[in-house]
Amino acid sequence: MFRLWAKEFKDNHMLKDTTICDDSGDTRTHKVFRALDEVCYTFDLGKPIWLDRNVDEFKRHAKTRFYQDNFVEEIEFDFLEIHVIEED
């Protein structure tokens, strides 16, 4: 089972969170991108752009934060954090 936890924060307070579960046989990368797509749909957000710092942070910690720089449209929160909390 693969689970990704996504959270929106503003002023150090969590506004929303959701957990996406994926039991498919896909690669980890496909599961992460599919889960992020589902998070964006659930939170009614545009898809964030993965910058080099996001990729590096995610590789090291299985966690990253997307700030205003990662989004094309204006966001109403400080950052979106994703974190892989369970992997096969």
C-alpha cells in the first residue's frame, strides 16, 4: 500500500489535509504524480511545478513543500506539503 498525505498551511496552521491511497502495481514515481493530481483535484488547485529543490527534497525525505513559486495561479495559503507516509 502506498499512501501520500497532503496538507495546506497558512500562518503555521493546517487548513486542509487528505490522504491518498494507491494499491496499484505502478512505479513509485507514477503513484506520486497520480496522488498529486488527485490532491489538486480534491483541493481545487492547479498542478504545481516541480522545481529542482522540490525534487531534491523529495528524494531525500519523501516530503516536499510547494510554495507560490510552484503555482501559476495565485494561492490562498502559504504552502502545500506532500509526504509519503507508507510504501510497499
